[in-house]
Amino acid sequence: MGYSDLPGGARLILRGDIEAALYDAAAPLTEIRYGTTPTAIDEHADGVDVTLRTTTGENTTETTERFDLVVGADGLRSTVRCLAFGPDTQYLRPLHSIIGAAILKKPVPGFRPEDGIILAELRRSVWVFPFARHQPGVLFSYRTDDEDAQFRRPPIESLRLAFGPEPTGPVLENLLTQFEQADDYLFDSVHQVEMPTWHTDRVVLVGDSAWCPTLYSGMGASSGLAGADLLGTSLQRNPDSPSRALREWEERLRPFMAIQQKTGRTQGRAMFVPQTRRDIALRSVVQKLSSNPVSKRAMQSLLVGKFKEKSIDIAAP
């Protein structure tokens, strides 16, 4: 029983596809710059001066421009957050886990493209996610007491060490080989972002840069979209007072995100990677029940209340 079985018609969508759709909608309406990074943010009562470094080929230029509002939506290790609120060490909460993700070039032998696969053991797991118009994606996840050591060698070596020393078997070996051969991959440590506030009067963070619930919550992309939508709504409701708009936005959103972060630290993480032998036993029971159509429907009914907050319209009055 995976994410596609959750109540409410969960959809498995790649972040890249969401980004492409948002780009198509935004490109005709705004200026989009590439190779541009903020290097300084200086906030004033009537605006924000931002120094921008732009790199084109071998040429680098710096300019300072004035903006009414700065929105940092630049991810877990946010440059905007560092410049406006302080270094990462103040806000990143480690979950002592490592993830490796990639898109497979072909389905796993013996399985259909639409099949999901879960290999789960204590402190480590591998998930294969099916997509309607893409090759499947693979997600490796494992616990570690030494995050830094995982980055002192190639990612595939760290993965093989984490999922050894036993022989890998045909499915796991195929997934490791495909990860190594992937055109692109993500290999990173897992953190949540915890901040006392997500905004000043004219600088605001949204998405992973502000609250990163981690992929274990299953709400990273959804909360990023919902938070941005609510931000736009709050600014429309307070056109003459961005500070009031940001204050109302955070007051409404923070309780919702507290739930998602807690899920990411507890139930969500246990769902992805069993943390205890009790988690493994519970997973075995769920797997047996979900293989029966009748008990699977009953389990989905029990889960409706648990996942109801995932479909809340947080922008509603």
C-alpha cells in the first residue's frame, strides 16, 4: 500500500513537471532571469535593495535594484534565507537520514511500468514510484549516524555500503545499477527547516526555504504550492500593507505546516523507512491486509481522517 492508495485520489507527479507547468503560466507575465544570484539584501521601510550577481559565460556583473517585496523560494539551503535571516546552522534540523533519487531508464525486470515496489528493512528502504507518462522513479533512503561520511565518496558507493553487506539480489541490484547509470540524480541529507518567523516587513520565505517538511511528509510540493497561493491571496487582500499581508499569511499557514512537519518527523518517516522493529511488524500487517480488496477498502476508510488535512483549502476565509 503506497501513496497512490491514499484516500482522496493522491496523484504521483514529478516536481519537474510542476515546474514546467508553472513556467508556462508565468513566462508571459514576468521577467525571468537565469544565472542570477542575490549576494546582498538591504531592507528599508519603503523597499528592499538587492545586489544581484549575473553570470553569462565567462562574464560576471553585479547590479543593485530596488523591489517592493522579496520572496525567497530557493529551497532547503536558501540563499535568501542566509542573507536576510542568518546562516543555515540556525535553522536546519537534521533527521540523520540520507536519500538518493533518480528516474529509471527502464522498468525493473519482472515488473510492469505501472507497478510500485517497496523494499523495506530496519533503518533502510527503497521505493519505486510509477508515473503515467514517465519511466518510474526510485528513492533510496537510509538512516546514518555520520552524515558527513556519506559525502566523502561517490554516492553509489555510499548506497552500496548502506544496503550491504548482504548480497543485493536481482531487484535491488538492478535499482543500484540504474541509479549509477542515471542521467541525473539527487543524493542529499534530510533536514527540516525550523524558524521562529518566515518574514520581515518586506522579505518572505515560502516552500522548503521556510518550512521544508521533508519528502517523508509527502507534502513538500503541495505545501509549496499552497503556501505560494495563500501568499498571493494575502497580498491581494492587503494591497497597501505588505507587512500586514505577511503577518496574516503566516498566522494562517503556520498551524497547518506544524502538522506536516510533525508527520514528516514521525509517521511519515516510519512509513518510508522503518525506524523500529515495531514499524516493520506493522508494515507486514498492512501489506497483508492491503493485498485483499475488501480489507484494503476498509483500511482506506480508516485513513480518511488521518489524511484529511492534506486536502484543506488553507486560503479559504
